Amino acid sequence: MANQSDSAAPRIDKNDAGQVARWTREFDVTEEQLTQAIAKVGDKAADVELYLKGSRSSTNADTASEAAKTK
């Protein structure tokens, strides 16, 4: 039997612009960071959040600044 709390966990639809906007705001990350996190750990919001928190070796402002430079 599937774990009900797992099936009720919020998931991120990376193809839904509204959801992408919401989760990038909530996690304070860029769309690229969110997409990379989903590719690594799946679309469960809790897993994405843990991955993003654990993968930050610099501040998000530094990362966003670097991302802006490469565009």
C-alpha cells in the first residue's frame, strides 16, 4: 500500500509557469536552479528544498549574480 503522506506531498510541475514562479520565489532560486534540482531529486517540493539548501555553498545573491553574467 502506498504511503498516503507521500502521495499528498506537494509536487512541482516544471512545465507550469505559475508553479515555477511560485517555487522559485518560495525557495529564493532561479528557474535554472529549480530545474536542476528537479532533475537531480525529482519533483517533490520537500526533496527539492532539501537539495537546494544543501547545495548552496554561496549566497543566492552570488549565484543569481553569476547566472545573470552568463546570459
